[in-house]
Amino acid sequence: MVHHLTKLNYLNIVVYELTPSLVLSPTLIILLKKQMALGSLYRSINCFTFEIRKRLISQLILPIIDYVDTVYQNTTETNLNPLNVLFNSLCRFVLRCPYLTHHCHMYDQLHWFSLKDRRKFHWLQFILNVFILTILCI
């Protein structure tokens, strides 16, 4: 029996919610804008070295973005644009780059994938895990 998931909570936070018209509402994006307090990190940017800034972002904030990114696989670019803006802002925080720095240079310096590539990578990992579980259950 397959259960249809309409709402997903993680740590008492609504990670995503399907509206009645089957459009993914961007609650995660709204949550990240309000809850992450990126402004307080920017205000204390001089207190952290590059390694600490990179570790803060990669271990505290990126897992929240990556948690249900396989769900966002079929979402429109309009809904994903604020998430890309946030990801680029996180890259600028780590590297202390000005606003006009192109995102490709930031990804190369950090050795990170873009969000689109990260979603694709996680989607492929999910497919691989399904195949492995299917083979093990046979």
C-alpha cells in the first residue's frame, strides 16, 4: 500500500507541503529566509576563519537544504530561484566575496556543486539505493 505524502515535518518544521492543486509550496524557502539568521552570521563574519565559515555552512545549513531536495526535482525554476539565491549568499558568506561575484567562480573555489547538480546527485543516489534494496530483497 502506497501512502500519499502531503506534508512533511522535520524537527517540527514544515519542510514541504503539497497544495490541493498539487503544486509544491515553497515553505522551505520561506523558512530558510526567516529562520537561518544569515544576517547575524554576516555581522560576525570577522570572528570566523575560512575553514570555520565553510564548516558552519556545510554542516549546519546545507543539510537542511539537501534534506528533501529530491522532492524539488520536478519543481519549476520560479520556485527554486529563491533557494539558488540563498545558496549563492551562503557561498559569498564563506568566501567573503562581493555581491557581483559570479556563482561559478564561487562553486569552483569551494569545490561545491551547484544546487541543480546537488539535486541530481542526490536523485541518483536515491535511485541507486532503491536498486540495491530491491536486489537485496530478492
